[in-house]
Amino acid sequence: MKTKNIFIGTAALLVIITFSSFAQGRQDGFRELFRKSPETRAQVLTMAMKNKLAMDEAQAEKALQLNLKYAKLSQPYLKGEGVAMENTAELLALNQKRSAELKAILSPEQIKKAEDIRGKWINRLETILAHLKENNF
């Protein structure tokens, strides 16, 4: 199971990098977001979490501090044009630590909702990867 999660996470990261390199419009905005400061990335992520998970102000503030901590830790890996393959494991490990700490902030209902959202994203990414593979991309 852990190997599958690492594979899916790595594949997801590669899909994001691939699309951010080739796509225009909305994807350019996504790529630019990752070039922004850790503070900007943390604020955007926290805002999305607050909206999707119906966080209260106290939870949102704790999540912002947590997201900022990990955005700063991941900043060295995100410099330049993309994420090098050798850095994906470190980034996945940071994300797993952030997720574990985040669970202490969220209610059981919010954790379930976050896991459901994550599951939907994984399904989307698996579909994209399958489509890319079918088209020899």
C-alpha cells in the first residue's frame, strides 16, 4: 500500500510537472503559483482547505502556520523550471509529514472529506496517466 501511494504521488507530481511545462492558460497560472513565495503558496493552499473543508478561523490559522512551515521546507526543491526526479521522494515525505500534522487540526468529518477529495484527485491523475500512456506521451 505504501509503495502504491509513493508511486501515485510520484506519478501525480510528474503529471503536474508535465502539464505545467506544455499547457497554456490555466496551467501557466498553476506553474507560476509554485514559483511564488512560500507565504503565497501557504495562503492559497489554506484558503482552498478552509473553503473545501469548512474550517473555522482557529483551524485555518493553525493550518496556515503548518502550510507555511512545509512550504518553506519544500522551497529549495521547487526552484528552477521543475522538480528533479531525485527530489520527488523528499517532497512526498514532506507532504506526508504535513498531512499527519494536519490531522491533529481537523475533525474526523473534515479528515474524511479531505481523504475523499484526495481520492478523487488520485483517480483523476490515474485517468490522465492512463490516457497519456495510451497516446504514447
